[in-house]
Amino acid sequence: MAKAVAKCLVDWECADEVVAVCSDTTSSNTGYDLGAVVLLEKELEGKSLVYLACRHHLLEVVPKHLFDRLIEKSTSPDLGALCKRLQDGWDNMDQSSFKSGMEDP
């Protein structure tokens, strides 16, 4: 994967402009020796890149660990009874004034 990305960056003549990389936090991307980010840095002749963990992924992982610790250990994508209740009742909620947490001042 790192070789393919590096080749695209060179082909598109923008490898010198790259300063950061964003991915999910799986070890295949973030591994110390063989993670795609480290391998991409090597492919780009030792260039040091800023690593940005994907916010979407982090916003899933953090609440999951919180729910596991405080409520119940989840073995499936739904995060226990609390989230299941929210999911089941979602269509009945007034969503006309919905704002994401990113919009909250």
C-alpha cells in the first residue's frame, strides 16, 4: 500500500508537498516497523510525516471503550441497550433542530 501511494504521489508530482497522512488507527497503518505510515515515510526517502488519526474512527473508538467500562462490555457493533434504544427510537425523534457535536460552540 505504501509503495502504491508513494508511486501516485511521485506520478502526480506532489510528493514534495505532502506533510501529513491521515488513516484509521489499526496496526497495519500505525505499526512501528511495518505500518503503512512508516513504510510511506521510507518510500518518500525518509521524509517525516505528521500522523493524523482519523477523527471519525476516534469518535467511534472512544465512546465504545467508555461504554464498555461504565455500562456493559459490547460484543457487537451496537454499544449496548442504551444505544439500541436510541437507534430504535431515532425515527420518532424531532430532528429538525439537530446539530452535530462539531457545531456546538
